[in-house]
Amino acid sequence: FRRVLFRSLNKISALINADMNTRLYYTSFRHNAFDTHVQQPNLHQRLLTYFSDAVSGFFTDMDRIGRADDVVMLVFSEFGRRVAENTNLGTDHGTANNMYLIGNSVKGGHYGELPSLTNLNDGNMLHTTDFRQVYATAISGWMGLEAHEQVLRHRFDEFPAFG
């Protein structure tokens, strides 16, 4: 798990350092790495440590090459987890999840309302923020594009995460 993300972020770092005319890069953690239906506590902690180390290393690289202020990372997953533990010491797929915007230019903090861990819909947390709000924030606030018309084709409230 660990090496795959490190290698991917190192490649992106090299491309940024080479001044490629690319504004958006995409990478992923190993497919299904966070699909923790079984023995979640130890595995999840280890995966989050790998992720944290890789992101920290990437931004250390960005700082070293003088590009830390030019980069923002958006982290997301295609599914969330349910609140309750299953019978295998894991959790099953859920509907709500968190997303991260990371970078020197991001106004840190928590945006959006925290979901309830008790007011559930069939065991799922109710999402309080549409993920497209985060996309709109990154596309408009960071990339300077008109997210609503050009990309998302709908208007979504943005968060004051930049500027």
C-alpha cells in the first residue's frame, strides 16, 4: 500500500518540478485499500498513517522545489462507511464521507456541518454537505474557473477556503 501512493506522488512532484503545462493531476491509493469490512481498527490506522506520511512527503517536496504555494490537494473517496461495526470488526459501505482540501493556500478548518452519529438512515449518516460544493470550491476558488457553468452545470454554494 505504502509504496504505491509514495511513488505516485513522487511522479506528480517530478512533473510539477519540470513545469509541465498541466494544472490537474490525479492519483489514487491502491484500489479497495480502505474497503475495511474486516479487522478495521488496526488496518485503518495503518492506512491513515501511510496516507499522512505520503502527503507530508509530497508537500515537503513541494516546499523544497519552491512550489508549495502553487499546489492544493483534494482528497476524496467514492464511498463512506457506516457508523456501526459489523460482525467482522469492520464497517460496511455508507453514504456520507469526508473530503479534504490540503495546501498552504487553504484556509484551514472544518467546513460544513458535522453529521449526526445517531440520526441515521438505514444505518447511514445523513450527509450535510454535497460533495459538489467542495468541487465547486476547488474549481472556482483555486483554479479560477467558472465551476457552475463549465463543469458542474449547476450552482453549488462554495466554502470560503481560499483568498
